[in-house]
Amino acid sequence: MKPIMSVFAFATTLLVSSFAVAHDYQVGEISIAHPWSKQVPPTSKVAAAFFDIENAASQDDQLIKAESPIAGITEIHEHANVDGMMKMRQVKQINIPANGSEHLMPGDYHIMFFKLKNIPALGESFPLTLYFKNAGKVEISVKVEPADYQSESMKKHMKVE
Ligand SMILES: [Cu+2]
């Protein structure tokens, strides 16, 4: 936890903190909303993260890389229909259309963690650094939610299969 600081001396710090409270992040014209992860068993070697990305720029941007200290390997994944089976696989990037958005959620695009170094517990948060081709780099905090959790974004954007 951050120590309590003087409003006048640390106005900038407090501004950053208020972003964290809102659970929204901004880099350039890109904003990231409500990053979350599904709770996994303590023996799990893998986990995944989900969030919404909005691009306010007049040109497309791409999420090209993700890194987290919780995992040995962090990959960008999609779910795709391969010979009638839904399988997940690594993709090089996720395109975020100009003045548009993309939604990472279970059964769709997600960030995948392999070789977990520590398993974040329910209610905890862990850091995740995202790299966008145009907007650059941003560190976000991913909150661990229960295994049966459904985000507002999922309810709204989930593709019916
Ligand atoms: Cu995956």
C-alpha cells in the first residue's frame, strides 16, 4: 500500500493513483479498461488476462507484445475454429481499429501466461506491461476474479457460438 502523501507535494502521484482506482489506463490515444484474470488452482501452470482496448486515434494501432513478472512466458492468443474444434493459438498482434475497440475475453482474444512463477490469489492484482505499435508501452494492473466471473464487457460483446 502507498503511504499517505501530501496533496500539494504529490499532486502528480495522486493523479496517477486515481487512474488505478478507476481501473482504467491510458497511453497515447489508447485506453485500457477493467483488466482481469480468472482465478486458477494453486497448482496451475497457466493463467489468462482479459480487458477492453479503445483506440481514439484516426489510424489503426496494434497490440504487439505483453510481459508480466508472474510468468516465464507471456503470449497474445486467439480462439479459432480449427477443423470444427475451438482451439487457442498464439497471434503476432491484435489490431485495434481507428476510432474503434477490441475486447479480450474468455473464448476470444486473451493474454496467456505460461510457466507461472507465482499464482495470484483471488482479489489480488498483478502487473502486466502492454506494448502498442503506435501508442507505446503501458503497465496495467490485472485483478484476479472468481472462476465463474463474467465482466460487463463479456455480457455485452461475447460472440454467441
Ligand atoms: Cu491461450
